[in-house]
Amino acid sequence: MPDPFDARPSHTIEVDARRLQPPEPFERTVEALDRLQPGGEVQLLIGREPHPLYQMLRNSGYIYRTQTRDDGTWFIRIRLADAA
């Protein structure tokens, strides 16, 4: 089965939440997801691993790929599951 994240997104919405205090990172991410269209991707930068977000994404039909950068930043790519 091909990796859905290998395909280039049709559009990208970037959310830089590294300097925001909770719950603002979650709220901004949800706002970006509300604007996401099939084939697009939300790219989230955040200073800590957002465990509550993962559960919401799984329950709401999204897939995600998480990676930790050398500076401790979490980089999370989010797409609609049915567009994968």
C-alpha cells in the first residue's frame, strides 16, 4: 500500500504554534483543519507533543505523520484520511 504522505499536497496550510500557550495551538490547528480541502495538508510546528490533538484527529477522519526536529520542535503533517 503506498504511503499517502509520498504524494505532494495540492495546498498547504502552515500553523506555527511554537510560542503559543494552550489552548491556542489546538484552536489554531482546528481552524486550519476547517479550511483544509481534499488533497491538502496542514503542517503544524509546536514545542511539545500534542497528545490530545492525535485523538481528535483519529476520531475525526484525519491521518498524520509526526517528526521531532533537532531543536525539539514537533513537526506534524495532517491530511484527510479519505483523500489519502
